[in-house]
Amino acid sequence: KTLLISIAIFDQAVIFWVILKLYQSEHIKQKIFPICLGSFAVGLAWLSIGYWYNLYLFFVSGAFAIFLAFKDKKSLAKLVAVLLLIWSIGTFIGLLQIVPAYVINQFSGRSGGFDSQSAQGYAISFSELLNFFYLTPRRGLDAYLYLGIVPLIFLVFSVYSKSRFKKFFWPVFLFFLAAALKGLPVFGLIHRLPLFNLFQGAARFLLVSNFASAILVGFGAQQIQHWIESGNQILAEKKINFITAIIGLILIAAMIIYWANWPAFISLLISGALLLLTYFVFWKFSVKHFLFPVLLILTILDFTLFFYRFYAPEYVNRTKYDRGSPIFKALKQIPQGRIFPLFPDDWDDVYFYNVLKKAAPHFEDAPYLFDLERATYKPNYQNLERIESVEINDPLLNVEMGRLLALVGTRQLVTTGGEEKLNKLYRTTSVPTGRAYEENGKITREYTKTDNSVAERIKLFNQRLPLVNFLGIKYILSMHRLEAGNIDIKDFVLAAFAPLAIMGNGNPPMPVFIYENPNAKPLAYFTKVSGYKTNPDEIYQAFKSGDFKDIFVECSDCAAEKFSGKGSISLIKKENGLVKLQTISEDKQFLVFTQNYLPGWRAFIDGNEVEMYKVNTVFPGVFVPAGEHEVIFKYDYWSL
């Protein structure tokens, strides 16, 4: 994400500079370098897969071109034409990524886009506008607002600038800030435009707003310099007195609001100290040769303090990664297999309710967040540990797989065609504690409330075990004992126990039980075929109505055949994107390969490519002749 945002910031600066140079260039030779640089920037943006900011950048850069040449129709036509040429060349370069992403995205649960309410889930609230004046202790999208105290003062000073560019960048800054705010209609209007509905999170508009504010900060600094050089130092001092007083009053009001929130209060104190220090610098060094270098040093100090303060805890957590999570260590001690954390969104809620007898903190504010997510579903960490997890944070999760995972309790978003997830039920039961006391001659027993929402959901999970088997889930991670509460999940074996000591302050560790599912389907297996159908929705409904025990193949011209499902399959080689198998069977068989059916998978039998068929809408499968054969599945997409 850091690399993506860095490229986005670079591209914005380059493309706006290119448009300005093209506008100022009179000869074709002067335009060649800006055109090449602009095309490179656009191509880089596509190759970085930052499609959402490309969309914003295209329209804002086009608006900038119109702004520059608005009064001259001839210049306007030329500038817009060259800008379209730059985007065309850059997009042609980006086709290397755009084409496969588009093809694969058609399988995604997000291909149908987001409704306005879902997409605005990451918008910021009006109260979070205070984060212009201090950096939030939370590492959320609201942290995008913070500019630093010195840049914030310069931003306000830009109001006095007479530069005509200010007339463009102030509306851009305010418009995209408004687009990121909950409750305003701006985002809703933009979201109704074609393509914009494919992207999630109103706060992503802040990237454009931040760029515009950075330009305005420059104009503000330029205005101060102009006042000093022209002898208007008294005017500059009056303005800085007024601006400092306003920001100071806002900080005092925020301190009153966040009096009980210690991290926020400390942050406000730091901001207040930096504001006073900045005011002293303006008063003491109001000579042009010293003012800006000192303010630059102060700005660097500002960001260093805040990033150390709010990101140091995450850095410490990242260093823990080298030692490995107890879950990862436990999984390495047992045979490899696909894992699935059961209802991980509930783990901290249940732990706090049942163990600590209090409510869990806001998830993003929780100090244990990094370790808990890393242990349950963060794909990068699990890939590095060579752990195959079904629970992944993947925007390209295909809708067919997404709706099946929803039925077993995935935390992932399925936006189109999804099933109702195994949602939290929040049911409590009164349980005797074993303690009693006598009152008025009567024995009164003590009871405590226990959260059994997970237990209720496990009952539904138990009914869908054939689906768990079909998905090849070998290990279940659970914070609850599956055998507790009269829940009988047959054949499951407790393979390991991994206490997560991530709650701190001497609290008991979070118990994590690792259960082995001996009935999980392997990477590849022979099977009987229940029937052939041509309509994927019919296949899904038939698979579901049969309690996930049947195998349906999507095929329009396959003859009805019976397969015994008998034979042997040996795994010869398994690499990233390559699986080699050795099969032996007395009769023709149908082989299921339990990997997502996506463009790029190819199947070969004895070196000859064969056709693949969709199995139960999610997995590829092939017909294998009788005898002994080498079967290879290879992921080979032309541009990846």
C-alpha cells in the first residue's frame, strides 16, 4: 500500500507538471519530452494496479488542462488532444496488466460494483476533520487528513495568494474533501458515474485532496515570502497571530472533547507545543534567509514525532513476526493442509466477554489487532510461512467461491450473488458458577452470562460439513472447543493448541484450538459425477439443495457416464502455479483439482493439453483415461 500511494503521489506531480509544460511550450520539439514523461507516468500508474486513483487523476488532470486554456479555444483543443494522446500511450503500456485484471475481475464478487452505502463505509465523519489539527492515534483512513502544523498554517496563508492556480486547487481540495465526508451528497453523485461504482471507500478521494492541499501549501509559503521581501513584515505577523490563535482555540476545544482519551490528548498536547514553537519561529526568525529552513526542520521534526509515536507499536509487532506466531509454529508441527479460521471476527469479542467480562475495544484501536489478523487471515504473512489458508483478504475472490465460503463463515466481502453469512447472533445463556449462598433460609445459586453466539453458529457449520470437505479444508482454527456445548462434529481431531498471548497486561492468553478434518478432500481426487448441467446457477442450487454432497460438471456436450471414483493419484511436484500428478486407474475417471477455476489454468495429460470443466461452479476438473498417466495443471496466463 505504501508503494502504491507513493506512485500515486509521484504520478500526480508528474502529470500536472507535464500539462503545465505542454501549455507553456510553443514548438513541437519542446513537447516531446513532456509527452514521453507523461506517458511513462500513466503507464506506471496502470502497472502499479492503482486503478482507482487513475480514474480520479484522469478527470482532474483534464479539468486542469481546461482551466489553463479555457479562454483560448485553439490552445484548449490542442492541449486536450495531447493529454488524450498521453493517456492513450500510457494505457497501451498498461494493457499488460489491464487485460488480465479485467478478465479475472469478471469472476470477482466485486465485478458488479458497490452500492453507494457500502462504498461509503470508509468515509470520514465531520468530527474527524479535527485530524487536520492533530494526527489521530488510530491508523485509519482519517489519518490521511493530517498535514503537519507548519503545512497547515501555510495552507491557510494560501487564501491570500494572488496566484491564478489557487483558483483551481482550492476548489479541487474542497471538492474531494467533501467527497470523502459521510452525510454529504457529493460522494453519492460521483458514485453514480460509470466506473466510479467499482471502487470502495470514499476516503480514497483524500489522495487527490491531499495533492491539491500540498500545492496550496506551496502557494502559502510563497505568499509569506512575498510579504517579507516586499517589506510587509508587519502584515505577515498580524496574519500569523490571527491564524495561530484560531488553530490554538481549535486545539483547546479538541482537548476538552478528548479529555478522557489519553492517546488523543497526548497527541493534542504535542500539536499545541509544535504550534507554539512555530509561532516563536515566525516571531524570532522573520528574516527570509532563516525562516524557511527553520520551518522545514520543524516540519520534519513534526512528522518524525508523530510517525514514531503512532507507528512504533506496529513496528514492534512486525519484529515479533520473525519469531513466528504460536499458531504458525503449531501448524508447522502437523502435516500440511488447507486451514480455515472459524469466525475470527468474533474471537476478541468472545474473549473479552467470557474471560475479561467486559466489552472489546474498537477493532482498529485494539493493540492486538496486528497479531490477531496475522494469525487468522492476513495472506502475505501466511504465504511467507508457507501456510495455505482459505480465509484470505482478496478483492479478486470470485463470486462463486465467495458465496460458498459465506456459508461456512468467511469474513470476506461478497458483493454480488452472495449468500447470507453465518452472522453474529449475540445470544447469551445463564450458566451456574458453582457458588451458592443462603439468604432468608433459601439457597441461592450464582449464575453468570456466557456468550454462546459462536456455539449457535457452529451448529449451522456442523450441518455444512460436506461443503467444508469439498473445499479441502484440512484444519479448523477455533477459539472455542468444538466439542463444547453438546456440539458433536464427528471425526474432528484436536491436532494442536496454540495460546495467543496478545492481550498484554498479564491477561490470560486467547485459546486457539486447531482441529484436523480427516474427511477433507485432497488437492486432486477421482470422484463420481452426479450429473452434467450447462447453467452455473442450476449447478449451484443443485449442489446446495443436495447438502453439498454431489458433484455436478458444467458441460453442454458431455455424454452421461458413470465413474467409480477408484484409482490412485500421487503428487509428484507442487510449485507455485504448477502441479504434477501421477494417476493409475482401471477405468476412465473424472479428476477434480481443488484450486479456483480462473483464466490461466491449463491441464495436460501425458504432455497433451486437454479441456477443463467447472466442478460445482468453483473447481476445474478433467477426464482421465484408464491406465497410468502424467497429469499436469499449470497456471500460464500470457501476461502474468
